[in-house]
Amino acid sequence: MTRRVRTALGGALMLALAPALPAAAAQAATKTVDAGLPRGAQKSFQNTGSDVNDFFPHQVTVHVGDTVKFAPAEFHTIDLPGKRTSKLPIITTLGQAVTGSVDAAGAPFWFNGQPTVGFNPVLLRPLFGKSRTYTGAKAVLSGLPLGNNPKPMSVKFTKAGTYRYFCDIHLGMTGIVKVVGKNSSVPSAKADQATVKKQLATDLRTAKTLPSSAPPPANTVDVGRQAKGNVSLFAFLPANLTVPRGTTVTFRMNAKSEVHTATTGPGNPDNQPTSYLGQIEAGLQGAVLDPRGIYPSDPPGALAALTPVLHGNGFWNSGALDEDPTSPPGPTNAVTFSAPGTYQFFCMIHPFMHGTVTVT
């Protein structure tokens, strides 16, 4: 599960590919891979409302003995898995149960007694700023890029081979390091930069098409949208939906590499941190996650009737919507709009995402 706060998190660094030395040279070379959009490209994608969950360059080729610096340009992990064949789950259930969680009317939420949910503890031990060696036998895991401006994780590759690695936060985000013998040729720094430029240009063209791509079915809202290359649009689509009273609306994931919620209630979590929704959003920034933001507000299988007094203050939450099979949440939820009015929806994980449902 990813969390970007307004602009992208994580000390974004400029792409800096060190020139590769000739194969005959004794000194090893270093190349840099950005985990997420390079800093210089982020504004262009923010203007489209999109981001790209990929590594830049997606594939890098180095000699045996060379080092790759993985720079945390955004909120991603670098998981060189060793013998493991898939990424680690970002969200896991923890040992203790939820207790004492009540709604604005004082009624207990259904998820009291359910497991507390939090970030995978394995990912809370970051290696950013440190150096490791990788042969493909034992995993090297960066962990989450916590703190301000974390430094790159440096990995020395000492065995020839093609190594695929993952971001544990974003399903489908993978990169490749190809390690060749010292007498083999590798792309120059200039060639690598050209590859990144081409990769960015392709992704930007894709990002510009996402807002106008095919709309969802009637009475359905796409929570985010994704296209080839893990280009993800952060928006509710349609942004403004009008339905008659009594309509059931389905909120569905359309971005496989992201986690979103569809949540309505008092306040704007993007700029009102002390509001009801603002407090829930803040509760998703720690190691243990606020169950009101992760669990659906109503029991699974129950179709809630949304009015301004549901749960005492008009609160309804889809829960975390996720298509990642390694984490607990599901990909859809629905609610019946049972009273006229205008309902403001936000994503608790990406609070700048905003949509409106008007009920007549």
C-alpha cells in the first residue's frame, strides 16, 4: 500500500548515472536507478493527476562487481528477493484485536474484535543509506523510505545473471538488473539516460489519455485508474455523479498497483486535519493503522443506507480497496444513497483524491 502526501513522498533525487568504466579497467562502476519518477519529471505527471509505479530505468545492465544505487525518488521499496518469487505484503494483520472503536453516535463498529492491521514489520527496518552485496541467493530488502530525504541503498552485484526485483508497496512494480561478465559491453551513461527519457515520454503520453478513457458502467465510480506501464491516475471517475435517492453505487478499484478508499463524512482530510476524516487520515500514517480507515464502516455483505446521520455523522467508508492478493482488502464496495444531498468522497490514503455524489 502506498502513501503519497500531496506531492510525492520520499527524498526525491535527480537521476545521476555514473559513467561506466571500460571493461578492462580494474575499478568497479556505479549506476543509479530511481525508485519512482525522477524528480525532474514529477511535475509534468502531477499536472496530469497521475504517477508511475516503475523504476527508472526499468532495466539496467552492469558488470560483475559493479554497484547499483537505488534512490528513493518516491514512496517505494526495493526488494531483491533471493529465492523468493514474489513481493512481500505491505499490509498485514497484527497480533492484537481492535477494541474500543465507536462511531460518532457512540455505537461500536463491527470490526471490534477483528485483528489490528498495520504495515508489515519486516518493511519497517530500512536499509536506505547502507550497502549490501547481492548474488541472487539471499534477499536484500530496502524497507520503507522513512524519514526525510533517505539516501540511496547501494547494492554490489557479484554474480552474473538477470535479477528481477519488486516494490512491495505497489503490485506489479518490478525492475531488472542484468549483470554481465567484465569483458561484455554495457550501455553508457548517455545510453541509459536516453532510455529513461524514452521511458518517461511513453509514460507521459499514457498519463494524458487516462482521464478521457472509457467511463465505468452506470452507477459505478472508478477509484483510481491504471494503464500500461503502471501509470496510475489518482481520481474518482466520474468526479461528479448525480443519482436519484435509493440508488446503489458501487465503488471499484481500477488501479491494480494502488490501494484506495472511498470515504465520506465530516471534514476534508486534505486540509482539515482536526476534522473527523482528517483524524482518520492521520491515523493511517503510523505502523498500526486506524481501523476506521482500513476496515469498511459496515460489515462485509451488508449494504449500508447512507444518510447524513449514518454512524451519527454521515460516515461511510468502503474500506481499503486493493487488488493485491497478498493483502486482506477486497477490490469493491457499494452503498445505497437513501437521502438527498451532496456527499463529498475522499481517499483516506491519498486525501487529494476527491469526488462528489449528488442525490436528488
